[in-house]
Amino acid sequence: MEKILPLIAQVVGIAATVMIIFSFQCKNAKRIMLFQFAGNVLFALHFLLLGAYTGAALNFVGIFRSALYTQRGKKWADRMIWPFVFSGVAIGLSVMTWDGVWSLLPMLATAITSFAHRMKDAKLVRWCSFPASPLWLVYNIVNMSIGGIVTECFAMTSILIATFRYEILPKMREKKQI
């Protein structure tokens, strides 16, 4: 069992990668959050299996954050307090699971995405989420999370592709019609 657990952890991480990558190819913010939710569930399990408890704890924050943000339009879910609550919880959990300076990276990333994912405009969700990827990337390298490393590389690439598809390409097509 000792040899199979790291393999299971990496397989779960790869499955999480697929969910996160799909999230950035969605056209609307609600679908982005649904795929983020699934990816956070799998990454929480992945980091637990790796013994990277700060990463696991902060993915649990992501689970609740994504679930809440899919409820946009409801008065209680639209309150501006939520990104502050999620950021505060991220700080608290990072302190509780402190594993050295590396714990600061996913904490900052979680705070960034707590504000970015609250946005209603998919373009803003993508661009404001972008700075979190390099922070998670370093944390993933330190914790030897193959799925995490792949996810952050693809997330950054996926955001750029989606920006081209939904922002640049339509403008290029418009200019040809003028």
C-alpha cells in the first residue's frame, strides 16, 4: 500500500487537472465555477494523499467558494463579504497547517481567486485568476504534485487561449466586416 498511495495521489491530481483546464474554456462564469468545484474536490483529496495539508485545506476553501459562487443572483450569495471571508479562512487554515514559507504561496493564491471568482464577467474571472497560477505552480513543484504542475501550466495557457477565442478573434472578425 505504501508504494501505491503516491500513484493514486498522482492519478487523482491528473483527474483534477482535467476539470480545472475545462473550467477556463467555459464561456460563462457559472460553468467555470462548476468545473472549478470538481477540480477543487479532486485536488483536496490529491494533496491529502500527498501529505501537503496546506494545499488540501485551501482546496477545501475552493470547494465552498465555487459552490457559493454558482449561486450568483441570490441576495445572500452576492454579498461582497464572501471574498473577505474566504481569504480570512485561507489565512487561518494556512496558519493551522503551516509547513514553512511555502504555505504562503497557496494562501495568497486562494485569496486572489476568492476575489477573482466572485466576478460575473468570465473575461475578468480568467484574467484576475491568472496571478494565482505561478503561486500554486511553485507550491506544486515543492510538493511534487504532477497534476498540480500540469494544471498550472495548462491553466495559464488555457486562459491565454480563451482570451484569444473570446476576445481577440471576435474583434479580428469584426474588423474584417467593416
